[in-house]
Amino acid sequence: MTCQETTLSLGVYLLGALEPTEQATIEAHLAQCAQCRSQLAELAELPSMLERISLDDIAPEPLVPSNDLYERVAARARAEVADELAIRRRRYRRLTAVAAALVVVVVGGIGSWAIVGGNSSSSPPAQTAGVRMTVALASQATGTGYTVEVSGLPIDEHCKLIAIAKDGTRDVAGQWNATYQGLATETGSTRIPRSDLARFVLLGTSGERLATVAV
């Protein structure tokens, strides 16, 4: 039993109106709690004070509620409901803001590679023999990251993406098989720094040039 529970029961305990089990619980708590024993001592005169009160002294008077009692109680209830709704709305707005922030973090995390180094670019599309390609670049700590979008490739075409530097250095930046139709997206990187890149060339199965994008 806690001190708060004991305090609420001390008056009844002094009057001897507790059940035996409750009285035993109170006495067990008092045996080990000096604070509650002190409160009990302060209430020790309660039984003798009650004996001096006659029934006439405590005869109840008719209870007449005020005319605005209902309105005051109803207004208080409405205010409490309004406060609870306001709290829920604030909590909902906070949760919504957190959810939106998480979405930004997740999306940003997925695409964060594209802004490493602070430089990103997108090249105009080049089209050769019905193939259309665009390249988006981003500086990285080593080399350059890219996202290539290609459409119009023949099915089963073996593609090889070549990055070419301004000094003519060539690097095979990626290879894949076109087992799809429509638009395809490939991501990867080349060891050539962004500032040294001149163009990307997409070669087909037989080494033929399918598309070229200057960067």
C-alpha cells in the first residue's frame, strides 16, 4: 500500500470502520512509515471531536442548485473536450511532419549519390538508329556517377556504355543485356572525373555505335 492510499484511509481507520484485512494492511504500512504515523497522530483527536457533534448540528439543508449550474458544468465539459481535441490535432500534425521528414530522408538517401561533390548535370539526348539516350552525371569522391536512360533498343541487344575523357581516355562504365522493351534505366560510375569527361557512347552487340551523348 502506498502513502497516498494510506492517507486517504487514516480517518476511517481511526473510527474503526475498516474491514479486518484493510485494517491489517494499514497497520503493516504504519509500522514502517514514519510519515504516515505522523499524519495519524495529527488525526488522533478526530473520534473525540465527532462524539461532540449532535445530529442537529449536521442536519442537512435542502440542496438548491444554482440556475446556471448546468451551463457551467456543460461549459467546463466542452472546454475539456476542446482541449483534448487540440492536443490530438497537435499530435497528429507532429506525426505528419515526422512522416514527411522520413519520406524526404528516405528519398534523399536513395538519390544522395547524385549530389556528392556538389556538381550534377543532365545532358541533352542523342539519337542514333532509333535509340534515344539521356545521361545524368554527378561528381563523386572518386570518378563520376551516372544514370542513363535508354529507349528504342532492340530486344537481346548487348549494350556497352563507354565513358570518354577529353584527352581520349576510354573507360567501360557499364554493360547490360536489353531483355526489355521501352525505357530502361541503368546506374553506375566511371573512374574518369566529372571535369575530364567529354562524352558517353553506347555500343551494341557488334560494337556498332547506337547513341552518343556529349557531356
